[in-house]
Amino acid sequence: MAEIETFYEVMRRQGITRRSFMKYCSLTAAALGLGPAFVPKIAHAMETKPRTPVIWVHGLECTCCSESFIRSAHPLAKDVVLSMISLDYDDTLMAAAGHAAEAALEDTIEKYKGNYILAVEGNPPLNEDGMFCIIGGKPFVEQLRHAAEHAKAIISWGACASYGCVQAAAPNPTRATPVHKVITDKPIIKVPGCPPIAEVMTGVITYMLTFDRMPDLDRQGRPKMFYSQRIHDKCYRRPHFDAGQFVENWDDEYARKGYCLYKMGCKGPTTYNACSTVRWNEGVSFPIQSGHGCIGCSEDGFWDQGSFYDRLTTIKQFGIEATADQIGFTAAGAVGAGIVAHVAASALKRAQKKSQDAAKKEEV
Amino acid sequence: MTGARLIVGPFNRVEGDLEVHLDVEDGRVRAARVNAPLYRGFERMLLGRPASDALTLTPRICGICSISQSAAAARALAAAGGHTPAPQGAAMAALIHAVENVSDHLFHFNLFFMPDFARPAYADRPWHPRAVERFTSGAGTAQRAAIEARAALLHILGTLAGKWPHTLAIQPGGVTRAPGPRDKVRIMATLTAFRRYLEGTLFGAPLEAFAALETRAALMRWAQGDAGLFLEIAADLDLDALGRGAGRYLSFGAYPLADGYGFAPGIWRAGGLSPLDLGGMVEDVSHAWMLGGAAHPAAGKTLPDDEMRETAYSWCKAPRLGGLGYETGALARQVVAGHPLARDLAGGGVLARVAGRLLDLARTQILMEDLVRALDPGAAFMDPAPEIRDGAGAGLVEAARGALGHWLRVESGRIAAYQIVAPTTWNFSPRDASGAPGPLEAALEGAPVAPGEDTPLSVQHIVRSFDPCMVCTVH
């Protein structure tokens, strides 16, 4: 295998100063939830390790994942990550075109055999022998299988690659199929969302490049550091949910007060993602903050769960038996009791989760 | 190199997948066939769903112009229900849409179009070192500046739309987010910073000065900023003559407000303007892998031909108006809206399309500032639309790349028919039943092919001058 530069060399070549590099290391440590003690470790790893080559391919998709990725929070982080992974092959952003591009893909696979990460955006359609998505005269599914064969690991970017997303919505006209159902013999990390948050994307990839291993994954194959909590758990409107204060109609008085959007169909209570903590477009906002409920775009099959404006009917609040409707009428008089009951319910949930986790471990 | 056939593709730095088949004769393209090799079937997924699902589903057609799809879906739903959005809601929807259009233009110029001039093939030109420094793919100084300026501009979408790509904020009755006085100040500050970037880097002079240009001759004297570098290159390579259009332009009208459009709708043909009348519009499927005959989109269907019959060559349908193909996009928008420079450029090639985009960018920035100045935080931003039981309507908007239409029919609260015609469907359409080529196919005829070129540079310039969005084309 050819000699590969270190991350640090690549960054310096791209004109990134030592000072910026150190700043990037501390930002990364913070983004990954690691303490300051990890900063020198990250720096050391990047100075000594050869960079990990990344091949980025596109199937049936809308490029929203790339769009999200290239505007992650700190312009520096994005610059560094972009130069670091240098996207040895990327359909949308690369300079070469046509046959030269296809040759670049082959070169990269050959040069870094067994050593590169394959990042997949979109998914392959399997109907009609894959004819609904043709890359370089061949069905995308062939390119995917070919590139996956020698990959060290695969990242499924976004809901498309992870679950099928919109093109797999009923009736799934092209039989769009998520990556893990086509490639079954490689470690796959799912980073769902439509698109995923930029910082989540750079965080995951930085972790893998820095520590040379996959982050901890949950049962569905999602990195725990970003997908272990519900939007609802850290939503800034949560106090209004707990107080039984809800928006009843678009732009009503309650909407202007920033009440909870649960009755407008918000799927935050059943969606695992980091939107309410990391937020979007450089930490500015997220859908709930713009007055629209969450649609649950990082959950499997979110397209086919009824209307996006239907209220979740299974969410319990305060006690075990009351739903939000009842609470809405009674909350004013019973706030004190409610808080106590809520604490109890949360404790109960935690206990349930613990026993479920224990059961899961036994299964494994 | 007589009688050679070339297949150019996959294309990079265009959104989505694209293949172009060229018949080359005596160093020139004799005929071109454009193939959109990607099909996902959105129109079929929409059938039978609740009408409001269109607001969430259709933006996923495209991650670059998702707001255009949002806006078109919201307008189609409003039209089907006979509903009018709250005036300030319409203004905020226009602002959200304009931000996306502007950032698309910026990206196209810096990341998709200009890098071609940094290629080694142009190493003998006097401007080449500057093109390399500014626009080398992934490393050019102009590219970095553009990415940063755009990310900052998109804070407005964070504030107003929650997230980008794929916002949920635009609704038939207006927008879900009521911006307060603080938001107004913050949005204006972001716009001012963006203007500073445009004036300092892209145009190198006040936007008003660029927007005041009236003739091609005056345009070619513009020497400041990256726009000046482009014009120097355009003059040197005679990009005006490369990939000329037929001079027929279509615009659905951009940024509909309570008191009229930001840029008016209409049809430009044979040097004259006529009102937008889509009665004579059909989608021809004679050369598309689609079944069923030519039909108006309100009555159209999307039935893929699983056999992929020999006589067809693309998944893209061929929209025609009164039997003719039309070019759409930033240039068309400005020609139809009546800007003197755009009208002077009408019928031109690569230069006209790219200069039209720069003009549209400058004018839209000014329009956005006006919208924010008129923002009234106390007003209603949503006049909630009642649920639609039965109805039909069209949502016509101007995406960055041109005329985008959604045609919708609702029966018993469910979507009974949904047809989408995207800008690139017009621009990159295949031949129609009469054999007439689509606008790109026609523009490619006569493009020079140097000996030994298998991906001709001239073809790449022409294709990218349209700023194609292939994922929208066939959805």
C-alpha cells in the first residue's frame, strides 16, 4: 500500500495553522463529549497517524446530506474535516468528470484496499435490475457492492442509506433499499436524519478517523453519543409540555408564547436525535424552535406513520394514565402534585429502561 | 474525428446524475441526447396520502432547492383550497425562498461552474493563474469564502425555518414562525454581512451598480471582483457564442407578495412578452421511458416504462408550451421581469446564462433587504388554511433554476393526483414527438470538440451554464 500522509500534514498543506489545528482538537473533544484531557491525545493521534481515506458515493438521494455536511458549525471544523478526509472520491464535489472520475474511484479503491471508509449517501433501487439509478453506465448497486468489498467500514449517511427514507415511502416505486440490506458483511454505522445534523456528521467521522474505531452504537446501529436521547428529553419547550401548555393552532397566542407543539403533531417524544441540543445551521435553531413540530426524520419508516400533523396518542404525561388532553384541563390546579407524579414517572421510566438494557445484554 | 459518438457522464459538480450522448462530426457536436438516469417515483408515493403530506414529502425531492419544493407544495395546497396566506406570512415565505435561491446561485458560480476554468487545458491563457488561485476545486480561495458566506447567510433559515435543508415552516396559510423585533434586527445584520461579502468579493462594487447595467457592452467592461474575472474569461473564450439558446424564456413569477410579484411572470418569445398562460402546456413522453400520451400536468400521470423501450432514452418527460420548448432559469426570470441587461443578453449562450444569474443574485439581495425592512413583527404570519376535502390547484414558483410547478388534485382529503414539473425538466428535456430537441440538446449542437477530448470542455461549460438539478428533473 502506498505511503499515506498524516492528518496533520494534510492540514498544514491546506494552509491550516498550528494554532487553528489545536483549536480544532479542543472543539472536537468538546463535540464528542470528551474532557480537556483528550485534546493532546487527539492532537497526537492526528500528528502521527496516516489519514483515513474516504470514498463518498451517492445513490437515490437528494444530496441534502452533503449540503448539511459542508456547512457544519465551525468553519474550521468543516475545513479540517474536508481536507482531512479529502473525499478521495465524491460525485458532487470533486473536480474530475466523466471517465476520469470513474478512474479516480478505481484508483482509490486499489490504492487503499481494506483501509478506507465508504460513506454512502442515498440508497440503491433494486427494481428492474437497478435501472432507476445509473452511475457511469452501471446500476448504482453494483458500484456500491464493488466499493464496499474492500472497505474497512461503512457509514450510512442519513435516513436514505439507513432506512430507505423518502424514495422507500409507500409504495416504494423503485424498491429503494437501505445499505445494510444490500451489504451484510461489513460493519455499518447509521447516521440517520433527513438530513443528519452537520455537527453529528463531522463528529462521527472525526471520532472514527481519530480513534480508528467505530463509536459505541445502539441496537439499531446508531452512534450512542448523538442518538441516545429523545428530542423531547432536551427540548427547550419541555417545561410547557410538563405544565400542560400547548399550541392549539398555527400562529395562535400560545404559539407566540412558545408553548409545546405536541398537539400540532410533534414527534419529538418518540424521536432519538440531537436536534434539541446541537441544533441546526451552526446552532441557530431547530424545527421546533421555528414553530413546527418534529416529524421524526431520524426514525425508521417515518414517512408511513400517518399524517405528520396527527398527534401522538401513546405519550403519557405526569402520571401513567393521563394523556395531554386531560392534563391540559386540570394542570392549572394541580401543578404541585403533577411535578411529584412526574418525577415518580420519570424514575419509573429509568428503572424500566435499566431492566430492558439488562435484558438486552442477556440476549447478546 | 468524423462520425464519432461520445457518452459524457457521470457529470460532477451538477446536482444528481446526468449523461449526455453526443454525435460528433468534423470537430463539432452534430446532435446531443440528454439522459436523466435516475428515477425515484415521488409522484406515485404521494397518491392516497393526506394532502398535507405534500409539504413534507416534496421537499425531499432535492436537498439543494428543497424550499422551492416546499413553497410550490404550499401554494398548490392553498390554490386547491381557495386560500390566501397572511400577507406578512407570504413575505416571510418569499424571504426564506429568496435566501435559498441566492445561496444556490452563489454555490453554482463558485463551486460548480468556475472550477472548469482552473483546468490545465487553459494553462496558456493569461487569466489561468488567477482562476487556479480562486477556483481550484476544493482549495480555491473564492470557494472557501463562498462556503463561509453562505453558511452565515443560512442563519436566516435557521431563524425563520428551523433547519435547512428541508424546512417545515412554509404552510399554505403563511409561515409557522412569527419573527419578533429581535429576529428582525438579527436577520438584517446577517443580510448586511452578506452584502458586504458580495460587494467585497463577488462583484467588487456596490450591487446597485451591477444591477444598473443595461447592455452587454457595459457588462463586458465590468472588471471588478470575481464577476470581473469571469467576464474577462468569457470575452477571451467568446462564451457568448457558446451554447446559444433559442431566445424563448419562461418564468412563473418569483416571490408572490400581497401586492404583486418580486419578479413578474410571463413568456418571452420572438423578442416579445406575453402573459403566462399554461393552457397549451403538455408533457410529451415520446422519448421518455414513461407510458401514457402527452398530457397537461393537471391531467398527467407518471407511469414508468419498465421495458425501457428502444425509442426512448431518458426518464425525463418533455414539457412543451404551444408545441415549443422553453428555457427557464435566472436569465429567463430577469428577461421576463423586464431588466434591460437581461433583455440585451436574451438568446445568448454560456455568458448570458451566467451573467443572468449574477444579475438575479444582485437584485434578489436588494429585494430581501426590502422584505426585512417591511417586516412587521406585530402582524399575523399565518392564516391557517382549513383542511381540503376536495379541490385542485397549481403551485407555480420560481426556484433558483427557474419555473417549478406542482399540480395537485385532492379527493376526500387524499391526494388523487400530483404532478411536478421542475426547471431542469424544461431545460434538459428529451426530444418531443416532432423530433424537436430540448433546450440543452439544442444548445449543445455545434459545440466544438477538440481532437482526443472524451469529455469536451465546451460541453461541460454549456451543461453547467444551465445549473442543472437532475434529482428534481425526474423525481
